[in-house]
Amino acid sequence: MTILQRQFINDTQGIPIGVILPLEEYRWIEPMLKQRALLPNSQADKLKQMEQAVDDTRFMTDLHDVMSDFADVDVEWWETKR
């Protein structure tokens, strides 16, 4: 029987992209991995979040504030003064 320690997997440029863990270590982080898997990832999930954003009062307030700030800066710096 061969016992492996952690084995890192690198891409062709040597950048780490994965790791093989001993089962005990995997079991320790498994709940975090499962929780992360539940996060929206697909394009459809992202579009759904965008559709729901219109009902998020804090998001819409922040968006309004940012857009107002951009409008002020545009007037100040980019628009010709008359």
C-alpha cells in the first residue's frame, strides 16, 4: 500500500490548479466544498441574480448612488461647459 501526502497538480505553466489530499484531510474540508458547490455559478444563475436585484432595496440604493456619482463626474470632466 502506498501512502500519499498532498500532491499538487500544476498546469503547463507550473501554476497550481488542484491538489490530491489524503482522505482524512478531504473529510475535514468536505463540508466547505459542498457549501461552495451550492453557490451560483452558471450563466443562468447569474441572470437569475440580476433579475432579483431589482427587488433588493440596498442594491438599488447603492446603484442609484453610484450612477449619480458617475453623472456628476461626467458633467464635471467630460461634458463641455456652456
